[in-house]
Amino acid sequence: MYLASRSPQRKALLEALGVDFEVVIPGYPEEDLTGHLPAELVERHSRGKAFSILSRVEPLPSGRPILGVDTMVVILGRAAGKPRDGDEALDFLRRLSGKTHLVYSGLTLLWAGAGPGERVEETAHAVTEVRFAQIPDSELEVYVAGGEWRGRAGGYAIQGRASAFVEEIRGDYTNVVGLPVPLLTGMLREKGQWPPAAWRENNS
């Protein structure tokens, strides 16, 4: 598999699953167009990331897809992507405090088709509800000062120190981390590409 992402969280999840993959940094500008629902945006971005690396991995081997993923946090109907700076991260976290928000991830698998140059695209999305406790402002300021917010949708990393903020999750935890594993494995299973070869090697 080719992972069209620079995310260390996605890389770590794939490694934990035993998936054989190669990281290829996408050259795709993420622009959140107005008039689109969150599910549409994350699917659009996941598709854009996957297609952006296609020319760099041609010819695409059979059974080795490109994986594009995009994650977005939605707070009270407003999208919160990756904060531009600490002030914006703090603003996001203040809006999250004491409330339930939604985490959307779009996922695209781009496969080699039957004929030369043919491609088969599969795109879907996952949604998870996350409820934060009421967090004192002083605590949020200390969290932001630590820098964990950098490169994180919504300004927090649920698998890190921000796990202390979470009261309840409804849905897939790995989706909040940045890669909806049940959605991915289900799509791979339909193609006969799950479980990965590493599982069989470990059992031999």
C-alpha cells in the first residue's frame, strides 16, 4: 500500500496492523470550499491526496492501492481543521470544552484496474462523536503551550495528553486518531486484501 499522508498517527496505526506500506507525501492543497457538508469535504480531500501521488507510483501494482485520508473536527456545525497557531488552537479547544463534537474522516483507496492505465476508486467516510469535559482555561493554556496541537485537526491529539479532556466517545476511536481502521479493513476485506501477509508469516 502507498500512504498518501505525512501523519505519524496514520503511519503508527498501519504499522500496528502489520500492513506493508510506503509513505508518499501528497502534493495536494487542502481548501475547505464553502457550501459542502463535512462528509463531502473529507471525501474530496482524501480523493485529492490519493490522486496527487498517482503519477509518482506508476505503474500502480495490482493489489497495492494508494490510501488517501483526511480528518476534520466539526464543532457546533463549524469545521475546525489544523490550527494555524497556538491562539487558534486555544480558540478551538475553548469551543470544544464541555461540548460534544464530531470527527469526520474521508478515506479513498485507489486500485489498479483490469486494463492498462485503468483505476478503480473507492471512497467512503466515518463519523465519531466525542464529548469533552469542562476544562479550565488555565489547563487549556498549558496544553497548548506544550505544542501537541500542531498538525492536529481541532487542535488536539486524543491519543496523547488530550485524552484527559475526553468524557465519552461514540463510534470508532481510531477515526479520532486519524485513520478509521474498521472502515479501512472492511474495504480491504471486500477486495480479498485482508488480513495482511504479515499475519500469515507470524503464524508460520
